[in-house]
Amino acid sequence: MAHKRVNLNSGGSLPQVELRFGNALFAKYDVFLFDRNGSNPQPIKTDQLNSDNIPDIYTVGTTLSDLHQEILFWQAAISVLDNQPNQNYLMRAIITQDGNVLGTFDKRGPIVNTVIDQDTVRFIVG
Amino acid sequence: MKTKFMACLLISQLFLLPRIGISQTVETINDANFVTFTFNSACEDCATQNNAGVYIVDVPSASTPALAKSQSLKDLNLQVTLKNDRVVYTFSFKPGTSPRAVWRKGATVLQVFFVPGADNLATTVSDGGPKPVAALNSSMAPVSDASLNSPSTANLVTAMTTTVAPLPSQTPNSSFTPINRDAPGSTAFTNVDMSVPESPAFTVLGVTPETVIRPTSPRAFATSLLNGVDVNGNFQSGLAMDFVPYLLVAGDDLTLRKYQTSPIVRLLSRSQFSFGTTKGASEDDKSMRLALGLHVALWDRGDPRLDETLMECLSTFRLPPPPTQLECELLDNTPESIAAFNKCQEGAEAARLQRAAQVQEATEFNNSVSTRCRDEAQKRNWNRSSWIIGAAPSWISTTGQTKDMHWNGGGFWTSLAYGFEGVPGLENRSQLIAHVRYRNREQVPDPDITGAFLSQDSLFFGARFRHGSPTFNGSFEYTFLRSRFAGQRYDSSSRLSLLFERRIAGDTWFNLSLGGETGRQDGRNNGFVLTSFKWAFSDRRNVPTPQ
């Protein structure tokens, strides 16, 4: 499946990505930036927790022009915190630029114990 | 020797079958299929169990009963097995038949009915006899707990105005919890259930549905509701639903930090609704019962989402390394892009396989970490302070039409637990619980008329202090019950009990239990002092050892 796209305003500042995990589940996650060919991953932030006081928002890249066609990749290990039946997880990434939401990307599914899920988005500058 | 004994036992029971008088039952329920067990004295330690097409009656060998069966019951395949000091009667029943055990006459008579029809479910009711399985999970008669279990309790219901009512309505797919004598707290004096039912609606209806719809999105909720009504807009029987409204509408936006920092969000997230319907058990009974339930944890210091130690434990999760190659895409038709795409594809399959293996490995590790961390949290928080309330109003429609619904009583529960947080010596080993429940118009079996049920109002209060250590366990319990049947006066009684268990050496324990009842109108206040030594192969305790 092709990577999803998000269009960045070439006159704007660097984009930000915020990760949210629904249903009050625990998550540990990484964010990487891949080159235009989908290789050479560079860490933006790794081994982050959604349970601490640190906001789960990160600025992506160093210059906007370099981000063109590059791929943002994030992955998370999500866990239930109790034994309630029929639990579901939601991993949501919100891409913003200058406070404007450019795209929201959800991955969801059932969870019994833990799940590792990942998602990608390709930046298009212009 | 054992085989001979079993054969003799079986033959004697079969000879007795046609001889036992069962006139009372025949008068009330015509054409009913049932088996009657008649004991010489109250069978305090008997148990019944419904297990996948097989019904089991487990009695002490010293209390071997006489058996009889109804004339209409054909092809009864009864097996009798001797297991240590127990005699186990086993008989299979046809699919679509629901066994229903009823204890009568101060626990000296047990009748197992086989009620036909898919709308019935297996259940057990008691007029105060030995603890049946359904009572263990408190779904049928929450007030008939240990304080009510003595045979003399049945005498509380003498000279009542009886209303011949249909058997309590049931829903399909009910399940039983298997009997577990070795379960902590399974002794007669420590099994008073002081918890608030998770799904009060099912408790008020007296059912334990096997299939409960738990919608996790507004769409799933709406679909469930639509599937639960017929073409005329009437609720169908056997509908059982459990959901948290706040999580339905806002679960996607509920992050762990929001939950941890907002008391309102926590309260809403812990507010659970249940909904259930049941239908009459026979062709003549078209009644429909409906109940709504609310379960709210107002305060919970054992909430795992607030447990920093649990979060720290889960932070040891592993994430796999990032993929060496993401999915290949041809960006445009330039030679550079085509070359890059071809190069990407060369290593893509190997990268995909490598990634799958890494994800699998990390998931297995995380599963084991998560399970261990949550188990540890559960043990750590077993006695934490909390306050939980539950309520469930119910309605009945004698016609089965939703428009004819009218009030049919309800229930209210509350449990306040104190875990002695910050008190050295008690913090991890003790718990104090106070519990109140009120049931209005609860249908309980008439001890005198088979198939008849009485409407009962009851107020129950219980308090329990538990303390445990590897060498000493202790429990103090006080219970108070005030109840009345429709049109009768209230009867009140209370009970105190103390249990101590002290390890003498190795696996040898000294047990002491004492207590008594007061305030009974019939004057049959029982007292007891029991001492015993126990040498055990297992780690069974009469008083559960706090973790």
C-alpha cells in the first residue's frame, strides 16, 4: 500500500507530529524520518512514553525543502492496563504546520495484551 | 472394594426411584421433568454444577440421599461416582434443556428440574440450603450468603402469603462458575460477597449471560440496539449489553495523561451501564423483564492507570528496530526514480521478513512483561481503598410488549473499602470493607410451594476486616439482614464471626472459628465454636492470604 501523503506549505515552518493513544492505554513509541526511497531511517525521538509529563509532540526535519518526499515513520508498543474484555487501541498521529492541522492518521484494532503497530506518511512540499 | 460400593450405591438408588413420594411437586408443576434428592438432614456441604450438557450433584458420602424422578422424565442416565469422601451424581441432559436446582425444606430436599425451551437457561435457586453455584457468583440471590445459609434460615419464610408466580425469567446462554472448593474464601464463613456487581442489571434479573454485547463505538452500540428489538419495536429476550457511555463517544480522544490528571474524566470512564432483558420460561408466561444497571467507581486508589509503579514496569517494553526498507514506491518516471525503485525492490522482501520477525519477537517479550506487570499491580493493589456504587431498576411487562412495561423493583449496592494506606504493618496485609445492599421486589423461591416465588424486600449490611501473613490469617465479619416478604413484617438478624488460622509448623495449621447469630424472630439463633488442625498438601486457606 502506498504511503499516505501530507502537503506542507513551502512558506511555512517545520511541521510537527503529535502522537495520541486512545482509550487511556499505555504506549511506548518511536518516531523516525526515512529518505525519499524509504531507507536510511533517522531517529526523531525514540523510546518515548505516553504516561509521563513530556508532551508527545515533535518537530520534524531541519529544513523544509529537505523534507520533500521524505517519509515519516512511527511505531508504538501499546498495552492494556486491566483485564477488561473487548478492548481496542487507537494510535493517532496529527501532523501540523504553524498550528494548522494538515492531516490525522489513525491505526486502530482490538487489543488483548499488547500490540505493536506502525504507520507512515510522505511529505510533499510545495 | 470401591467398585462394589459404587455398584451397591447405584442399585440402591435405582430401586428407590419409583418409591419416593413427590406429591407436592406433581401438584404444582405438571409434566415437569425433575429428579429429587432427599436427605436425612440438611445437606450443608452439598453442591450442584452445570457443566456442558452434564449436571452434577456433589454430596458428602455421609449424607447419601434417596433419589426419585418424575414419571415424565424418560431415559435418565444417572452415574454415581465415589471420590474420596464425596459421592458425585452425574446425569446428562438434552440440548435446549435447562437444569434448575431448587433446595427445599431446610436443605433436606433438592430437586433438579429440566426446563425445556431455548429461552431458558441453567440456573440454581435456593431457599436457604447449601450454597448452589449460582449463589456463588451472587447473580441469583445476593442476600442468600453465608449468614443466610444455615438450614434454620429457611424457617424465616414460614407463614408467608404465597403468590404462585412463574419461575423467574431467564435469558439464554447463561453460564455457571465451576465449583472450586479450594478457592480462597470458599469456606462457609468467609464467602459473604461484599462486592458491587459489575453488571447490576444482570444481577437484578438474576442471570449470568454468557454472551454480553460490549459495544466500543457509537455505531456498534446503535447496531446492537437495533438488533435487540423486533419489527414491532419490542425488546427481544436475552439481550445483554454492557458499556461505558463516555468511552463510546470519547474513547478515541481519551489519552492516559488526560485520565490521570482529570477527576471528572476518571469518574466518567468508570461509569458503566448494563442493560438486560429476559423472557418468561414457558408458553403460558409471556412476561418480559428489563433492567438497567449503573456501576460507578467513585474513588479507586487501586486504579491501574494511576499506578506509577505499573507504568515504570511497562516502560521496559521493547520496540523493534526501524525497518531497513519501507515499502517501495515509484515516485515518477525519471531514470533516477526507476533505478531507485528497482534497487528498493531487491531488498524489500528480505527487509519485510526481517521486520516481521523483529516485531514478533518484541511482541512476545512485551506480552510477557505486560502480563507480569499487571499481575504484580493487582497483587500490590488488592486492598486499596475504594468506593463503588451500583444501582439497577427493573421493569416487567406481563404481555411481553415493551409498551406495557411497569416498575418491578430494583437493587442498590455500595462498597467502601479502606486499605490502611500509610499505616505500617497493615498497609499491605489488611483491608476493611463495609457493604450495603438493598433489594426491592426480589423474586425468591417459596420454600413451601414448588414453582412458586415470593416477592422479597431486603436490606443487607456487612463489614469485614481481613489481615493476613504467611503464618497467620484472621478475619472478623459482621453481617446484618433485614428482610420481609410482600405483605409481611420485617425480620432482622445479625451475625458475628471470627476466624483465625495459625501455622503451627510446616503445613500444619490450627484453625479457630467462632461466632453466632442474634435477633432472629424465630429464636433460632445459632452459635458456634470450631477448632481444628489441618495438615495440607495444598496451600488452601480458610482465610485468604492477602498478597
